Amino acid sequence: MLKHYQKTLCCLLLICSSHFANAQTVPDPASHFGFPIGEDYKLATFTQTEAYFKKLAAASNRTKLVNIGLTEEGRAQFMLIISSPENMKHLDRYQQISRQLAHGKGLTSEQAKSLAAEGKAVVWIDGGLHANETVGIHQLIETAYQLTSRNDEETTGILDHVIVLMTHANPDGQELISNWYMRHKDPLKRTISGVPTLYQKYIGHDNNRDFFMLNMKETQNMGRQLFVEWLPQIMYNHHQAGPAGTVVAGPPYRDPFNYVFDPLLMTSIDAVGAAMHNRMNTEDKPGYTQRNGSVFSTWYNGGLRTTTYFHNMVGLLTEIIGGPTPADIPLVPSRLLPNSDSPNPAQPQKWHFKQSIDYSVSLNYAVLGYARRYSDEILFNTYKMASNSIRKGGTDTWSFSPKKLEAINDAAKNDPALATVNRSGLPVKYYDAVMKDQKLKDARAYIIPADQADITTAVKFLNALIRTGVDVHQASAAFKVNGKNYPKGSYIVKTDQAFRPHVLDMFEPQDHPNDFKYAGGPPVAPYDAAGWTLAYLMNVKFDRIADQLEGPFTLLPNGALLKAESTEPVKAQAYQLSAAVNDSYVVVNDLLKAGAEVHRNTADGSFYVPAAGKSLEVLKSSAAKLGLQLVPAAAKPQQLVRLKPSRIALWDTYGGSMPSGWIRWLMEQYHYQATVVFPQEIDKGNLNSKYDVLILVGGAVPAAANDGGGNRYQMPEPENLPNEFKDRTGKLSVEKSVPALRAFMEKGGHVVTIGSSTALAYHLRLPVRNALVEMTAAGTERRLPAEKYYIPGSVLRADFDQSNPSNWGMDKAADVYFDNSPVFKIAPEAISGGQIKPLAWFGNPAPLRSGWAWGQAYLQDGVTAFEAKVGQGKLLAFGPEITFRAQTHGTFKLLFNQLYL
């Protein structure tokens, strides 16, 4: 007994000495940065933070610093892994367990429980995604220090049971924002406002909308860790700012939640949210609000937090107040009365940066403490959700949706036997009529034929799935399903896999409920979008299979990206590139840059390239890189026009426009040369001397009456700016800019307007008007109220004039991303006289494909895109967001077709 006691005591002394030695060597933030984290008027740069994380990794045996990839500006993006020294020795094993349980394949419940008992909960905590929300990265620094230096029972217990992935979400943004804030020596002059560029290259705030598409390097880096490498059970995404009158908004969140989720996910969010909320109250930190106390929901896919839900992860978001410059919690009387959403309101007061850091660290510890106490349960629940998905995808399953419930109710309404019955429920036969209808079953698989016209875009869609951990099969031989033949090389995405919710969400329409504040009242706006079905937006051709699918299918390695296969082209005098293939435009641009000869067939919009000189070399090289098949031209078309590249100008604004930034990124991906121009240059006129086409994205053009658009950008005072940025200020105006734009078009220039910037048509006094208006009792027009018409971000089906060169390559009917977008009525004489040509319109009263479209019948016969003659040039007006977040591949060519002479 005495020997056992001595042995135990020695072990405890060794553990304590290990923790103590660690604490002595870990540098505190003040010694490195020159100030404690949370000091008013002080921000750390990324350069400083990178150096500090390297110091922590070198000093502490609790840490491992991992470079997860480069950012868009070329900086290293780091993930700091923190756990106990003993756990750090076995990271590979714990990572394997996390991945095994997340995928759920080949495991019995007993095996999963055994792995859960052996494993360690994996918790992701990030910071800095929205770089102007400065609490995020600074709480990450402070929490990393505390986890590596503290030796209290709570911290060591967390480290023993939890592996923490502390991830820097936006290094470039931290460097920009912190340097901008700290540029003034006088602390009272420091401000985060007025930053000249977006805080993430190209896309700014939209970096939190890129997580099912994963276009940007930063999101690709984080996506690989989240969905392929580690698959944490909990992820915590820090943001700002909380609703006025509160301190922090957090989980659980308001309805609706997405109907593809496992119910265990939702109750897990509730449980972790309760732990966070309880900790705030235990520590006398008031001001936490949840559910209807904020706007945040769990409907949307695409955010750093929200995409994890579709992968059975407990995603957490908090939005907290505060920043380096002290501020006030304002008096909002409605926030002071306690309720179930906000049981412990905060009082109006002065608020300091350190308070926000303290709140955030406490919230982190609440999450980590929950993971410590319920580590085995959290791990097993991940397996349980995965196995539920596998089971549902492998059996006949019917998921609920608002449309199915509406069908049940409609069937009952038509039963005369129920008309006079006072009932508390309906006969089960109405449930069976819908929820056992074989035509309404959930999909078991989706087949993407390898012989579709734009297979390279289909491969990009598949790679978006693969980057998020989805399993994909490929056919090793031709096969037949439901009487249809599919070629070898076709792709199959089955739903009997762990991430079934994400698979369904990318292929199936979102069915957002009719969500109103009260009956007959205004709609409750969804958090971001209502519908986003990626297969629709990318115009991927696929077949939905509702029954079990077997065939010559090979499971591809998880996480390994695909490339469309190209073959050595048949020798020919000339080759044809289809306008229906987006990557054809890349090849064309490479050819034009090389000085090669490229023609366009005006019969169908295809490209004709003689195989002479440099052409063949460029064709082969570009096609091989892209995976394009070069098709020999059977004969030289009769109607050819030689192409020349346009001189392209792309509007932007001081501070940066996200829609403009996305197009700038697209221009680079598709090898266009575009020059960014600002309002001052446009106002100077003489644009034709430098440019042939000007692109105006949403928000560029001032609003006109009843169109609801307009320039939303705030301008700083030029005298407060460094000289290099002063020429970026200003806004387009009706008085100066519109005449300059008119002169540009009258001399042959083309102006492409997208979204709200189509208001330029009104300023030019073209014979078009807003189609979405009604007459008041006074005989004047007003915009339709939201109670009658409301379509937040959704996917709609529009009809296209395929004969018009602006639409070359488009299908006769195609899906567009529509966000309360402009719709027009055009004067009949303007159409008959050839002044205006409709490009796209809504030909039926129910164009909704995915999302929510209240009052969609108002769209019928409305024109959503047109071109108009203006002197020798033209205006192109695209109401839908044809380049939205670089997700809408199906409508990219509507822009590309305008970029040649």
C-alpha cells in the first residue's frame, strides 16, 4: 500500500512539475506585443501574432503549430493545436478516431463507443475571419496563452480530454486592419473605419459565404482541416457585433433550421449553448441573448459556422460588442426586461476592449469545459449522426418540407367528408398519400453523366463537394439505369454517407417556409439566402435516382480533387470550342493573348480556331490543363466574325466592393485582362480612349424612384486619407457620372450593369419601367410591399433568347440567382423598333426553383435582362446576380459574351 502511495505521489509530482515548467517558459502577450491583450487603443498585427504563435509552439509542450496553407496574398495561415503533453504524443491516433467516427462507415455501435472512450473531443476555435471585428483574433491570442500557461484544475482537465484547434481565419485582414488602426500616434485619432480596401483580398465580408464553394485559398485551407483532415465535433466561430443593448448573441439560434439536419445536431447546439449561457451568468457577465434575441438562424449553408452543420458538427457563433476604442452599451428599453431569450440583460454603460476579451475567453472555456465533461458522448454522437445519415441514404426515406405538409393539407381540404367534422387531426391516409408516395422519396444517388456538354464545370462542382469531405464514385465502365445509358467515367454521388445533409443540400431545392412576423404582416428576412442549390446555379446536368443504385462504381479517395480528362486531339485544320462550355473562354483568352486567330460562328456562338502557327500549341496546352476535349471543325462555318479582346474596365469604390472583387477574381480565373476604375476616373469622361466595355456591379449606380437600388458605400473625408488612396473616393452621380456614361456608349462603348446598377436604364430615360409596382389610390405607382411580394436570395428559372449573341451558350431555360432583383416592363414599340431586345424573362407564374418566392406570380412576363442601343454603343442590363459570389457558373457566360470586339 505504501509503495502504491509513493508511486502515485511521484506521478503527481512529475505531472505538476511538467505543467509548472511549461508555465515558466511560455511568454505572456505583454512581453511580446508590448501591451496586454485587450488594452484600449492597441491592436496586434499578423506579423506580431505569427511570431508570438511561433514562440508559444517553441516554448510549450502543449502545442503544435501547423501551416495549413498560404493566403491569397501569400501569407502563411496557421492552426495552433493545443492539448496535454501526453495527448500531443498521440495526435495522429486521436485524429484517426475523430475521422473514423465522423464518417461512421464499417463501425458497429459497440465499436463506436469503444473509440469514443479512447478518443479525445476535438474542438475548433477560430478568430479574425472578419478582420474589422477585432475581438476575434485577439481572443484567440489570449486563449492560446491561457491554455498553454495555466495549471489550474479546469485548464489541465480540458487539456487532458480535449484537442483544441485554434485557427487564424484571415491573416491578411489582421495585418491590414491593425496597421490601419495603429497608424496614428495619437490613440484618440485611431479608428477602424475608412480602410481603403476589403479586408480579405477580392471578397471582404463574403469570406464567410464561401464555405460550400471554397473558392478562396483561405477557405480551402480551413475547409480541408474541418471536413477532410480533422472533422472536429465542435467548432466555434467568433464574430461581432451583438445586437444593440446586449453584449453577446450566441446559441441556440432562431428558427427555421434546415430540414436536412439530424435532430441530435439541434439538441447538441442547445446543450452547448446552455453551457455558454450558464457560464456567463455564473461569472456575473450579463448581456447574453439567444434564439429570437438576434437574427441568426441555422438555415443557411455556406458560412464557416453553418456549413459544419451539414457535416454533423456542432457549429457555434457568437457576436460580441467591443473594440480597441472604448464604446457604450446604448440604452435600448426593450432589451432591459428579462425574457427567455435574454434572462440577464446588460445595463447601459461604458465598454472596454478587455471586457470583450474576458467574455470571449470565458465563452471558450465554457465550450471546452463542456467538451471535457462529455467527451465520449460528443464523439459517439458524431458517429450516431453519421450512421443515421448512412441508414437514411440506404433505405426508402421521405423527408418533411413545407411543400409536403401543404400537400397533405390540400388533400384533406378536398375531402367533403371532413368539411363538417370538428377534428383535432387528419386521417393518416393523407399522410400516407404524400409521405409514402414513391415519386416523393428522397434520393439515394445522383448521376452526373460524363458526356454532358460542360463537363469541366461539372468537375468543379464535384470538387466543391470533395473539398467538403463528400464521397464520390466514378464508373469504370458504361452502365444503364432506368432505361438510360451512361458512359464510362460518369460520376455518382450516393446519399448513404455521413455527410448526406450536405449532399442533399447541394443537389435538392431548399424549401424555405413562409416566415412572417404575424399573419398578414411583413416577412422575416432569412439570415443571408433562402435558396442556393449549387447544382442548379452551376448548371450541372444530373439524374436523381430514388432507388438503390449498384454498378461498376469505384469509390474515389476522400478529399482527392478531380480533373476532367483530356485526350490528344485528332489532327485537323481547325477546331471548334463550344460556347456552352465556360472553360472555352479561358482557351479563347489564351489564344488571343498569344496573338492567335480566333473566330466566332454567329450561327451558334461557337468559337472557330484555325490550327496554324501558335494556335495549335496554345490549344493543346490550355486544353490539357483544363481537361477540355478539342473537337475538330467539320467545315469552316459560313458566318464567322474574327474576335479581338476588349479593353475591360471594372468599377470599384473606396473601401472595396465585394461584387466587384468577385468579378476581379473571375477575370483572373478565366484569363481576362481588366482594369479597376473608380468614380473619379469615370466622371472625367473620355472613357473610349482607354476602354471598350465597363462593368457596373450592384451598388455602383444611384437609385431611381421605385427601383430600391442605390450606392450604399460611405466615403471618408479625403483630407484624412493617405495620398495614394484619395483618387478612389467619390460615388457615381446622376449629375456627372450618367452623362459621362452616356457619352461613352454613344461613341460605341458598352456598359454592362448587374443587379441594382441596372437603374442606369432609368437615368438614361430608356423606355423601360419597374415591373414590380402597383397603383395607389392617388393614382401613383409604388413598389409592391413585402406583404405581397418578397423574394430573398433564391434560385429562379428564366427563359432566354438563344439567338441573341449576348446569350450564346445559354440553355433555352436556365436558373438564375435572384435576390429581390430588378424586373422590367419594356415599351412594346421599343422592342418592335429594335431599340431594346429582351434577353431573359419569366415566362410562367411559378419560376421558383429553390428558396422562397412570396408573390412570385407578379414576375410573370417580366423582363429580367435586356440590351438597349445607346448611340453607337449599348447598355446591357442583367437584373439577377449573374456572377454571385463566383457560384453562379451557369450564368457566367452572360458576362463573358460581352467582353470581346
